[in-house]
Amino acid sequence: MKAARISAGVGALLCVLGFLLWWGPDHVGYKIALLGLQTAWHASAGLAWAGVGALLMVFGALPCLAGVAIIRGLHDGRLGRAASWGAGLIAWFGLFALFEPREELGYGIGLLLTLLGAALAGPTSIYVWVRSRAARDRAVASAKAASGTLLVVESLDVHYGAVHALKGISLEVQQGEIVTLLGGNGAGKTTTLRALSGLVTPSGGRVLLEGREIATRTGALPPDQIVRLGVSHAPEGRGIFANLTVRENLDLGAYQRRDRAAIARDLEHALTLFPRLRERLRQRAGTLSGGEQQMLAIARAMLARPRLLLLDEPSLCLAPTITQVIFQIIRDINKEGTTILLVEQNAHQALKVAHKGYVLETGEIVMHDDAKVLAASDEVRKAYLGVG
Amino acid sequence: MSFFFGLLLVGFVQGCLYALIALGYTLVFGILQFINFAHSDVVMLGAWFAWKYAQWMGVSFSVISIGTSLGILGLSVLSCAAVGFTIERLAYRPLRHAPRINILITAIGVSLFLENFTQLPYVFGSRDKAMPQLLDVYAGFDVGGVRVQYFQIITVVFAFALMALLSLLVYRTRLGRAMRAISFDTRTASLMGIPTGRVIAYTFVLGSALAAAAGILTGVAFGSLSQPSSTSWIRFGLKAFICAVVGGIGSIEGAVAGGLLIGITEQLAGGYISSSYADAIVFGVLILVLMVRPSGIFGVTMREKV
Ligand SMILES: Nc1ncnc2c1ncn2[C@@H]1O[C@H](COP(=O)(O)OP(=O)(O)O)[C@@H](O)[C@H]1O
Ligand SMILES: [Mg+2]
């Protein structure tokens, strides 16, 4: 896929280059070619730094691109491989054209390159287009078909320097559930979410998303790639970009997506869920009230169209009526098919909406069960529901 | 009066060049909160790359066609963009989580490296050189006793076009949105799925390209290039940095306003008071502005960046 894309790019580049060589105004092509020759001469003068310099030159990029295309091609499908080999060869060929100081020959090769580049770029672009559509359809289909365990956390350890914040916690989230993670201040709830979204690297254990390792002791995927895999994290303290407008904040939520029509639909849907945001779209997000900022944070996280939504204390510092609204919306979002991992100190509300709960104390899971069972258990009632 | 307008014109043109460079300081500061001391060396590289490419293309010093000029300009802007990218990748990225002072010292190191490496005989050499006239800088016309050169007009139009493009990019595109988000909070930006490392690299590329353009225009206007480690480059970069600070570092409008303010002040001071005090007066303006508005003209709040 990527190889095909690259070779399409190389092809297009060659087209332009060939055209310049062949027909460039003011013989620019020829002069650029001379430049290439000079570069090569410097490189072969036996000075190591000149070699590096030559690589940096614009035309150094050609063989590099070809190399990349070839390497990528080795990992890709047959057609992609063939296309990238072709592009690679043509790129080398193009390089020779640049070394050729005789004008006529340079122009002839330029013409040839134009034709070859066009022949390569055209079909591969079509191929890329067809493949990417097919891939998208497949992704949609597989997302529909997938069910069962979405997230597995296996004896996860996190250290902040000497602070042992998570001490081997394990948990599981099934497709379609709301799972809540309860615990007092400093229990490690936020740290857990950070480990899931790639903001901290665990010092032990691992995190699996649909069977795929996203974080282990040896390293975690960077946050932007985890977002791409369908995990969206509304961080503690809301993480609103106060210097941007509400609309821009929402657009950032969909940063990874390219399907404009679907984004517009999702935006419309989010604004129906949170009508207050619609009135304030052009306002700076920093001027919103706390409740509105929380709504914005959730709406923004939803716009990534996540399969797993991580919410960190959405009810923190909110008036009770707003809290009710937020929890209702969490339930609605879940009904529409999004799995949610909800971190809360408000155990009463969280256990009402959740299917399952985990209780975290100083970095260890001390209890986990169905939400109803937890809500009825004496320990939880004493510690978190203020009953007792 | 024509003396005054003459100075104003020259100051305005100079201010545009300062603004182009100041934008690079401001973009990087807005995103990483650090001052890229190697930025003034990229300005120098821009001009010297143009010189080198002109040499290699066998450009003679008198007649150059527009096509070749643009080709040389484009190539050296691209090369500087590549240099900016490389500096970020090799020198600054590994220090992303290090204390800020480490990056600052590294920036000074990069600056020293570029100044001295480029003095090698096979790079640019250690002598001043004549700059090929990519355009005829003397052609022009008179308006009420003020000599206006076409080159000045081109410089201003070119600079403003670049600044307009930059602000379109920052305020109207997806990449610009990502840049502003990162400047506010990098961690949260990464949670939006923004590949922060890549966006930071683009910022360096943009800043370096603008700096290169300013460097080339300056070289052509002067007709000669000081050798790579000459203090005149450093002073040039330093003044552009002052423009960024006066305008409010981190603010795009501020960089432009600061550039024009400093450029014009410098010329008027040089013309009416004394050219040897011009620099002192520029620093005086810096001190005055910082006394009245510590965060610069446009630097309203600290979080209002890029
Ligand atoms: N950046 C950090 N550096 C050092 N220690 C931290 C950091 N963040 C959190 N901690 C510590 O890790 C523990 C868990 O914190 P956190 O996950 O924020 O808890 P919670 O979200 O449950 O309140 C606490 O003891 C806290 O002091
Ligand atoms: Mg927390």
C-alpha cells in the first residue's frame, strides 16, 4: 500500500523532472543536471563530508526515495513490489541522466523519463485508490464483525522515577461495556489511562488492544498511533485548547480522519447531544464554563470515532445537575456502540451507569465485580458511597 | 521630506526582511518555548547556498534570467528547509524531555558548528564573496525625489506574500490547527492523534525556509556576502530576534509588527541621529517596549502562542 503510494509519488516526481530536463525553460533542467554532476564530482573527490553534503542535495533524495520504495516493496503485495522496483530502477536511471553532460542525450533521457514516469504514476495511483477503498471497506466490515474482549491489561507496572504508581494491575474490557475504575486521590487511576493511551511507558506487564500489544516494558506505541487504533482519551482536567475556538477543538478531535462527509455527520450528531456547544462554536474554548468544557472534551473525544473511549473523572468539579446530564450522555454514547472505560471518584453515579467496576487503591486492584454487586458491597459502600 | 521618505522606504524593506526571520524565532518559541540560536545561521546558509548554486550552475555575474534566479532561490530555500529539518531531528529531538537549558546549550553548539563547518574551503570558504545579482538591484524609478528600486518592491511583495501564506497556514489549515494545539499543550495534542514530532519538524522546516528567503534577498541587496562566521550575520539574526521579542515572542502578528518597527527605527535613527548609534537606539526601543509591555506588543497572554 505504502509502497504503491511512494512509487506513484516517485513516478510523478520523475514526470516533472523529466519534463524539466527535456523542455525546461531557460535550460533549467540542464543546469540542474549540471548541478547533480558537480555534486557527484565533489562526492567522489574522496571527502567524506562531501558525500553527506551530496546526499543532502535535492537530487540525493531520488536514490533515497527509490531505496525506500524498494525496501517497502519487499514488505508489500506483489503489485506494490513490482511497482516500487520499477520506480527504483527508473530513479537510478534518472540519476544517470543527471550525470550526463551532453545536452542532446540529457534531453532524450528526459523525454524517456517523462514517459516512463507517467506510465508508472498513472496505473499505480489508480491502484492505490482502488486498494485504499477496498481497505476501508474491509476495516468497516471487520469493526462490525469484531466482538468480545477489546482491551486486556496484564499485570501492568508504572513507575514515575522512584514512585511505584501502578503495582501490577490487570483488567479487561469487553466490547460494548462501560467499565468503571474507582479509587481515591492518588490511587493511580489517571496513570492507568495514561498507560493505555501511550502517554507513559509501563515498567512491566503489557496492554493488548484486540490482541495486539500496544504497550509493553520495551516501549509503547506513540499516542497518535493509539488514537489511530481507535482509543480516544479525554484527559483529566479536560485538556481543552483554550486558545482555539470550540469548533477548532472539535475539528482536532477528528484530526486523524479524512472522511469529510462522515466527520460532518458526527459533528452534527455531537452538537445534537450537546446543544450548548452549537451556540458557542465560534467562541474561544477558554471562555466556556466548567460543565461546557467537559462537554466539549467528551464531544471532541467522540469525534475521533473511537472504539474505546477513556474518560478521566468527567464529573470533577461539576454542579450536580450538569453531572446528571454528563452521565446520561455517557450512557447514550455507550448505547450507540462505543465501549467506555470510565475513571471516577463519584462511585455512586459511576456504578449506576457501568456494567462492571474495578476498585484501585495505591496502585493495586483491591476489588472487581459487576457494578451492581460492587454498589451493594459493604466495603465499597463504606469507602466510596459515604454509607456506613 | 524626500530624505525622510527615503529612509522610511529603506527601513520598511529592511523591516520586511527582519520580519521573515523573526517569524522563525517566533514559530519555534511558540511551539517549544525555546530560542533557536542556530536560526541566524540558517539565514546565513540561505544566502551562501544561493551563492554556491550560482557558482555550480556557472552563472555569470551580469546577465541572469528570471528562470535561473528563481531556480537558485528555490534550491537554496529547499536546502535550508532540509537543514532546519536535520537540525531538529539530530540536535533537538533527542532532548525533547531534557531540561530546557540543555536544548539552549545545544542550540549554541549547533550555531557554532554551522558557522565553522561552513568555513571549510570546500564548503563556502572563509572569505567574503561577491553575491551574483539574481536581479538588477539598481533599476528603479523616482517618486517625488525618492528613489524606488524594483528590487525593493519585489522584496516587499515577496515578504508579504510569504507572511500571508504563513498566517493562512497557521490559522486556516489542519496543520496550523495542530501547531496551535501543540503550542498550547503538547501532551493533550498528542491525545488528539496529532503526530507531534512531525508537526514540530514541519515548524522548523517552515521557519528555516523563511529565513533562507530573507538571507538571499539580503545578500542580493548588499551585493556581497560576509564570511559564514562573520559577526554581521550574528548581528542581523540578533536584531530579528529583538523584533520577535518587541512584537511579543510567540505571536505571528507581533513578529511582523516588531520587524517593521525595528527596521524603520533603525533607518531613521541612522539617518537623523548617527549611524553609529543606530544599533544602540534599536536596543533602546527593545528596553522601552519591554518596560511598558513586558510580553511585547502583541504578547497579550503567555498562553497565546503561534
Ligand atoms: N508526573 C508524575 N510524577 C511523579 N509522580 C506522579 C506523577 N503523576 C502521578 N504521580 C503519582 O502517582 C500516583 C498515582 O497518581 P494518579 O494516577 O494521578 O492518581 P489518581 O488519578 O488516581 O488520582 C500518585 O501517588 C501520584 O503522586
Ligand atoms: Mg486522576
